[in-house]
Amino acid sequence: MGSISIILRRPPYGTVDAAEAIRHALGGVTEDMTVRLVLVDGGIQAARKGQDVEGTEYQSIENGIRDCIEMGVEVVVDKSSMKEEHLETEELIEGVSIANSYEVAEIIKDSDTVMIF
């Protein structure tokens, strides 16, 4: 039906951006679209496993990322952003893939639609 890349640049908590990016990703995949959720800059923190939101008003973004993966959304983190954000490969949720900047650019170029959060 088409393809969409959803780029999340903001950290997972403090704004609605991460939750909205996940909501749109899940909506797209239920409409039989090819959906890629691309995490860059502070957005890569959404792919960190073991997020603890107890005692806050937030729901776990980690659960949303896991739902995306289970539903067939390709979740990709930018390798250079991992270095900037001090996030190691073993800290990523299982099923998240790592892409270099060239690969991220190709994902975006090959998409019919791009949304940025």
C-alpha cells in the first residue's frame, strides 16, 4: 500500500512526540503499510531497555517500541546518535536494528512519506 518513515528526534519523556510517533507507526502498520521508525538524536533513548517510569505520570515508551516490533514495524537507531547519547548495543531492546547515517538516508529516500517528531 505504501511506505512511511517516522523519524523520532526527541527523548521519550517530557513531550508527546515519542508516544505520537509510536501511535502513528502502529496505525500505519495496521493499514498494511511498510513502516520504519527511525530513532535519531535523543529519540534513540526510546529504544533503551529497562525504562523505569514508576512514580511518574508517563507510560513506558519501551512497551510501545516492543509493540511496534511485534506488529512488524522496523525500528532503527542511528549509530552516530548512539555514540552521542552514550547508548551501547547491549542496552537496546531486542529487535531494534542499528544503521549508519548512509543507511538512514537510504531508508528515508526510499519512503513514500516521512513524518518527523
